[in-house]
Amino acid sequence: MKRLKWKLNSKYKTPLGLAGIVLLLGLTFSYAMFQGGFVSWFLFYSVFPFTVYTVTMVFYPLHRIQMTRELSKDLLMAGEELTVTIRLKRKTPFPLFYLVIHDEIPAPLYKEALHGGEEDQIHSRVLFFPLFKKNLVYTYRIKPVPRGVYELKSIALKTGDVFGFVQKEIKINLSDKVFIYPRYQEIERWEMDKHLQSGIQRAGRKSLTDYTSTVSVRDYAPGDKLSWLHWKASARSNKLLTKVFEHQRNDDYVIVLDQSAESYGNQDWLFEKAVSFAATITHYSVQKGASIGLYSSRNKGQLLMNSGTDHEWRIFHELASVQPDIKKPFYEWLKQEFIDGRLEGRTVVIISPLLDDVMIRTLEMVTARQANAVYFYMSANDRLHSQELTSIHRLNNSLIPAVSIYGPRFSDALKAGANRASI
């Protein structure tokens, strides 16, 4: 709970305004003076108190109302319930015919907001008829909370007179932040060694490439250094060939999540599934004592490799904020990151829903640059189709470890691999 900071922004909406109510009072007074009699004067005295109330409403200090917002939690996992309580306190018992309170929360939270029992409440907006009441309280719930970092910034108040001649509005700056981390699943077993290429040596907590030991040659790829070219082999084959060095790997890895908008299209749920899978393998690896990192486009770099529960929550904090906001296609972004050397010397776990020819060629280029890469394909289906199976087998035959994640349970997909399919 945080105390509010005032920023007075009161305005008056007056369909007829003060001039209208004064004109009405003047007409009834003139009618009483000229007509006389009980009825005319009764009409005048009936309008008079409403006129006084309307004029007083103009000068009512709406900005002096004290408000607080209480959150049941400010740190949650996606899918949990957040309870928000709004408390209003007035110092003077001035009669308010109605009062609308609207907690202006972000749209993703507003869609999931449920009323807390008030009869005239919709989502985070409620209508009160307080009259002389000084204290008002209402509660609403948000369930399920969607992943993200959200700031609840302001609360709007609206009131006015009985006939709508004067309407007053004010926004109160009352800032609270909610961190909603991605929900992870418990998986029974996942071994990095099982997916990596055989014959690669273990290197403890460090990943190295021995540039003095050449084991073979490959075709030249854009971005290769000139010092890597094998000139004798290039002359014999009449094409540029690059040296392939002995590469060592370790037990640690960095997660690279596809954050390209083009990869997901309108399937926001598929991106949430990918984020949840990244959180799942992060949680599992930390429990097993591995050192991991996350390469995020949001920070234009990777988190430092580390281990332990505190580091797990740092990665979760980053995953709470990630969005599919990369403008360029993922394969172009990934290729550039490897060419620039930002992912060199790491075991890279790539998570993406792409499995077309362009993506496969990109992965082949990545492994050609002496990178240890494991590719997790996020399928939008509950079962793999024949084309998906063919692409997965092509990657594995190219010595690119590929695992398909399909269905709602990650553990089942990891155990089954690519065995289930529909032809």
C-alpha cells in the first residue's frame, strides 16, 4: 500500500452549468412574484435548495478526499489471484448524491477484473450513493493475473449534483507496481548432456575454443574472420573454406528466447507458452545446481551467468517483462548476434515456434560457427504433424539437437520427444 501523491486535475462538466440553474431559479422567482399564490411560491422554494446544493458542489473540495490502495500481493505468479482494496475517507460529511470511483488499471488487468460483491460495480469501477458517509471501501479481484509488470497509476473520482448541471472529476495519482512472473511447470528430468553432440569435451565452468587446434574445414560463412580461412584447402577446392577448431563446452547455458513479433503473429498465447517453458527449464536447472543466463533483446545483452535461487528470481524478473517486440525476423536477429560474437563461447538454448527452411539454415550456420546449440521448437499443436517431424529429424541428422514442445505438459513432451505425431 502506498500513500497517494496529489496532482489536482479537477474539471467541471456543465451541460447547463451555473447559468442554467440560476436561470431556472430566476424563472421560478419571477413566476412567483407575478403569479403569486401557494403553488408558484412552493415551486420557487422547491427549486431553491437544489440551486444552493449545485452552487455549493462547484466549490466542494474533491481533492481533499484521502484515498489508499491496498494490494494483497505485489509479487505473483501468472494465474494467481490479486485482490485490490480501495479505501476512501472524507473529512466533512457534505452530502454527495453519487460518487463514481474508477481504479484506472492497465488493460490486460482490467479484462480479468471481477467485482468483489458491490451491487453497482463493474470490474474496477464502482458507483456509490454515499450521502453523508465519510468512509467508503470496495474490493475487486483480478484472476487469473496475466504475466507482466504493471503499474497502477491513478484513481478517478466523479460526482455531481442531482440534475447533472454540475459534474466534477478528478484524478488522483496513486502509484503501485505489480510484478507477475511466468508460471513454471515441474519437470521430472531433463539432461543437457543428452541433447548435445557427442565427442565434445567437458570444460567445467568455462567454455573455450582452442584456436590452435584445427580438426576440419567447412564452407565459408559471412562474418568469419580472415584468420580462420584455410588457404591451402581453399586453393585445392577452388572455394573459400574456414577452419573448424576444437571446441569445448560446459554444463552451463544461456537461454535465447524468440521475441520477434513476426514469429507469433496473433498467437499471443504461444509466446506466453514459450516464456513459461523458459521459466520451467530455468527453475529445473537452478534446482540441479546449474549456472544459467538469459539473453534478452530488452536489455540488449545477456544476464551474467550465475546460479542459485536469487539468480533464478532475477531471470524470472526479466521474463516478466519480455514481449515479442523485435521488429526484424528472428533468424536475422539470431544470425547477427552470432556474427557479432555476442553468443560465442556459450551453450545456447534457443526457444522458438519457427521450423521453416530459413530457420533450419540459420541453425546450421550457427552450429557451423562452433556453437553448442539446443533448439526447442514450440509447437502450436497438441500433436506433431508430418512436416514438423520431418524438420525435427532434419535438424537432428544435421547434428543440431532439436526437441519439440507440444501439448500442455512440458514434462510429457520432453519424455516423448518426437514420437507422437499425426500423419
